[in-house]
Amino acid sequence: MQVSEKTGATEPTPIRGQRADRARRVADILRHQILAGAVAGTVPGEQELAAEHGTSRNTVREALALLRDEGLIDRAPKLGTRVAARKFDHGLDALLGLQETLKGHGTVHNEVRAATTITAPPAVARRLELAPGDKVVYIERLRFLADLPLSLDLTYLAPDVGAEVLAHDLETTDVFVLLEQVTGRSLGAADLALEAVAADPHTATTLDTPAGAPLLMLERLTHLDDGRPVDLEYIRMRGDRITMRGSLTRSTPEWKVL
């Protein structure tokens, strides 16, 4: 807000900035519409989008170029603009495995790249409340939806439950499901951290994405319903295929409590 020199009244602050700033705002709105399924198939034309967003066609072109560079749309002369790739929602407010999360979207299967017992790295032992030098079960899986690689999962399991998990089908079953089966207990809660990382060359090749492409890096420590930590995971997800979503509730601020 700003104060008028003539009247002294408070007036709205006008939106300024270069065309790139306006393009980014348009791209943000279009991205959400595409991910929510409100725009599918053919994207409205430049003139229609310019009128809808109250901006110029040049600004719309820049916004569409941003989405094209993200891999969300394809643009071709005389063919127009089309949605190129679908992204899948992964919830942040429910403790579900990938197979449970993408139920109804296709078949999730895993390429098991490693499944063995190793000496726990000190940081892993601390997180799983193990003694220094204890063993853990290490599982590495490349996870697909149909033929599309979605994530590379590195999993460290507490040794007793992990040994039983190794005896089961790791190619078609979520580790979460197996943990509940072998322990006879439900999973309780998980501590997680989510950040953006660039794909290193090896990971990029594994996930069939360009080197340096954005990945979502999820670190998750999962507990059984009795509070015992049993599963520490480092999951690299393709940022062009996964959207993390959740519903958050604001607690009553302390200053409002009488």
C-alpha cells in the first residue's frame, strides 16, 4: 500500500516489474491449472490467454516458454500448444507407500538394485536407535509407474524386521505394506524433510532425466505405532512427474489464547 501525496489516503500499490515477472505470474497460474487437470489436451491460444490474464501476447509467449522448458507442454507451429506430460500427486498428510499413493493410475513396480545387510553408517544407526556397528538391511529400488521411472529409493531397515522383509516380494509390494505384515503392527508416524536437489549424472541416467534436472529429495524416518523407528528412507523423485500436496491446519496462535 502507498499514501497519496494529494489526498493523504492509502492507495493500492501498483504491480510493477519486467515482462519476465508478469510471465512468471501467468506461468504459475497455468501450471496449477495443468496439474489440477483443469487444462488437458490443447492449451488455450495466446490471444485467449492474454485476454484472460489481462496481459500481452508476448508475455503469454514467455509464460508458455517457461512451461515448455519444464516439460509440461509442447508447442509446434500450426499444431498449437498441448499438455505434454502428466504429474502425479504425492500426499504429505498421509503415510502411504508409492503403490498406495498411485492406486488407480497404473501399475507400480520396482527394479530391485540392492537388497542386503550392511553395517549401519553412524548417522543411520542414530536415527534408527541402534548401537554403533549394528547391522541394517539396505534396499535400493528404482520405482516405475508402468514404464515411466518415478523415483530412486534408498531404504535402511532395522535389522530384525528388515531380515523378514527381505524374504518377501520387493518388486511389486511397498515396503510399508511388508513392514506391517512382518511386525503385525501398524505404522504410526513419520518425520520427514523435503528439499529440491539437482540430478547428478548417475542419478539422471537412472531416472531417465537430464543431468541437473530438478528432483524432489524426501528424507523420511518412519515409526511403528509403538514409536519404534524402523525405516529410514532417502527418496529422489522426478520433479517433472511428482507434485507433493497436503492440507495444513493452522493452530490457534498463542496471542489469541485468553
